[in-house]
Amino acid sequence: MARECKKQMKRSPKRRTLSLQERRKSAGPVEMSFLKKEAVKEAQRCLALRECQSCEMCGLLCPDLCITRDDGTGEVRIDLDYCKGCGICSVVCPKGAIQMQVEEGI
């Protein structure tokens, strides 16, 4: 059983701007800066763009040789029948595209 890398995108929060009436009163900035909470959320979103870049570091360092590339699609696949769950692949992935999760029911 092979598992494909998941790609998920998150949207940027809507920027706060001055109303048209406020814009006419001054020559100040139109877009407001992020509040601290919004800035942290936006930074997390940017850093979470964790797409596999096909560097194949995970496959090179996998002791079980269970990470391969699909010749047809070019996607990296993990054969979970052979994977022992050591987590080396998730540590060496420069983009953080591989994340270890505990399986339920074991």
C-alpha cells in the first residue's frame, strides 16, 4: 500500500484597508498592517507551504527503501507495507512535506 504526498493550500487573510472617506482625508497608507495575531497566522501560512520539491532526500536516506518515485506521475510514494516508521524521512525533508502520524487501532 503506497501513500501519496498531500498538497494543501491555505488562503491569505483579507487585508484591512481604509474606507474611501478616510482615504480622502489624508495621504497616509491605504492598507493597514497586520495585528500581531494576524501576523503570526500569516507567517504560519507562508511557512506551511510544504510542497514536495522532489529532491529525493527522503528516498536516499530511508533505511527500508520504501520511498520511491512513480515513473508515470513523478510523485514520491511511500510504501507503508515496508515502512517501519522510523521518521528519518520527515526529519530530512527540507520542506517538511512528510509528517509522521500515529495510526489508530494499533
